[in-house]
Amino acid sequence: MSTTLPLTDTIPPEMRARMNAARVSPEAFTDERAALGKCWTFLGFEHQIAGVNDWFRALLGGRSIVVQRFEQGISAFENKCAHRAYPLRTAEKGSGPLVCGFHHWRYNHEGLALGIPNCPDMFGKTPREINARLERVEISQVGGMIFGRFADPQGPSLESWLGPAFPILKHVSGFMQKEAGRLECEVKANWRYLKEISLDDYHLVAIHPSTFGKSGYIPGSDTHYERYGAHSAYFRGGNAESLPQMVRECEDGLFFPKRYRILQLFPGLVVTFAHAINYLGEGYWYVIVLQMIPEAHDRTRTVSRYFRIPHPETTQGWRKAARALAWISIDRVFRFFARRVHMEDNEACEKLQQAASLTDPPPRLALHETRINWFEEAYADAMNGVRRGV
């Protein structure tokens, strides 16, 4: 890979100061969340709300939201009753009509309070005349993946925002129905440290000596980084044709990975295609969906979901049986090593957080940290209200 990194910081000093502040100041973090809440953000999967009235909670822009399936489709709202701002949902997930537990106001799929107890006597009007509404969250889907943002009339569509990642996610989400494993962590670090370590191929030897780093540093010629909009991609052994080829294979329904690759989606989503083992002449691969959920300036919840990537169809009965048996053991081993890598990254990020300050200088980025610079530029754009499609 041939990339020339800037010798000077590409982030203006005032923006660098804001970036530093968001890692150490609750007030600056709140401002950041408000700005990034207008970016398309991954919320969850459609299979989490398979039935009518199924729902789950999520965080968007630092605010609690509820995503629910109604008879008319899926809707999302801020998790506050329009009556007295009482939280509509207090559990992580569940099933049932959208009813406030404080005074039993009931909402429809548009967020309109149509069921208000004793309404004419208490308010002198009908529910429709009151016209009390929840704050709606814009949602859009790519396959079975649900994304949301707070109102941004001039912002790009989800398809435009994701660019070439849209057809890829549309295809691979087809086999994200059943998890082969999951890891949830509370990390005492700012979410950007977690995002940046996932963009860093230079730390592998020091932080992951028994896994990714045991073979030494990756040669610069064996990596290809691709930038598209606010996002980036990594292809081991790739070239300029790797991303377009992956798009074509996904559009044709023929994609099966051959080399390690990562899609980094702004702001806090990482989709990794990871090889586990070769067995009986076939590779066993997983797609890892890592969701970074900022909870405070110094605390992030991460959710990693592991899904098997199915092999091409076969008519050989013995191979079908061999695959079914192999997956059981491979799942267990893969979860073990994936957890080790995640925990090593988390520990490094917590140490970075302990040293964070308002006066941190700009980073001196190596070749294998190129994508961190791209991420910082995308972050600066979003903080300035610039949200472009690809």
C-alpha cells in the first residue's frame, strides 16, 4: 500500500481542542452526542423485534430511544412520554403496546397519544385535539439492519450515506439471523479510543502478541485501505479493485470471503470478516458486528455479535454433516479468541482514557494508522454539521 500521510495535523486547532474536551468533559461530550445524533447510527436488527409490539431500547445522540414494531411497520421515538417526560420503556427489550407506566397514555405507530385516560374530564379536549406526540426518530434499513437518526431534512439517505457498504450489508445481513456468539462489555474509556484502536493495524504486535501479532508486523505492501465518504475499509492483500469486487459479489449473491477485511462505518459500527480455520478443504468464516454505544465521556458499552458465514450449497451429504458438526466446536474456539482480542483492546483503551487531558497533542500517525486520520476528519465534519453521502 502506498499512502502519504500528512506531516502536519489536518484537524484545525479549535476542533482538536473540542475533540480533546469530549474525552474528559461531560458537557463537551453532551454537545458531541447532540451533533452525532443526526448521523445515521446502527440501532439493532430487525429479528430483535420479529413480532408485532416487540421493542428494544437503544441510545442515539446520548438520548434513550425505543424501537418498536407496530402492525403498520417499525417506528422509533425518544423514550419520553409527551405528558410528563416519564420513560416509556425501562427494560432493555420486551413486547407490548406503547403505554406510559406513569399515567397510562397510549401511543400509536406515529407517536400520537390516542389513548389518554379520562381525557375530556382532565383536559377538556379529545386526544386528537391535544395532539400530543413523541419525538420521532428517523429510521431506515439495509437488509435486516436498522439505522436511525434525529431529524435531518437535508441529510443524505441511508443508502447514500453508506455508499458501497449498502449492498454489502444488504447481502450479509441475510445470514445475521442467528448469533453464534455475543460479547457485551462496559469499557471505562471514551468511544473514540475504541473506534481508533479498531482502525489501527500498528498495535497488533504489542497488544495482541498471541493472536494477530504473533507473526510480526504486517508489511505495508500487504494492506489496502479504502476511503468512502465518512467511512473506510481494510483489505488484507487487497488493491483498488477489492471493494468494487466485493460489492459486485454481494449484489450477485455470490460473496464468500477469501481474505480478512473490515468495514468501518461512521460513527460507531465495525463489520469484520474473520477467518477461523480451514477444515476438510473449506474455510470457516464469521462476520463480527461490533457496536460502540457511548454512555459517558469516559464510558462505552460495546456489543459484539458473531455470525457464521454460510458455505456455498453442496449436494454431498457427508459434507453437510461434517459442516454441521464442525461449526459446533469452531464456534466455541472462535468465541474464546475473539473475546481475548476484544479484552486486550479494551484494556489498552482504558489506559488511554486514564491519561486523557484537554492538552493532548495531535497524534503522530504511522502508515498503518492512516484510517484514524480519515476518521478524525469525518468526525470534524460531523461536528460542524457536514453529513455527506458517498
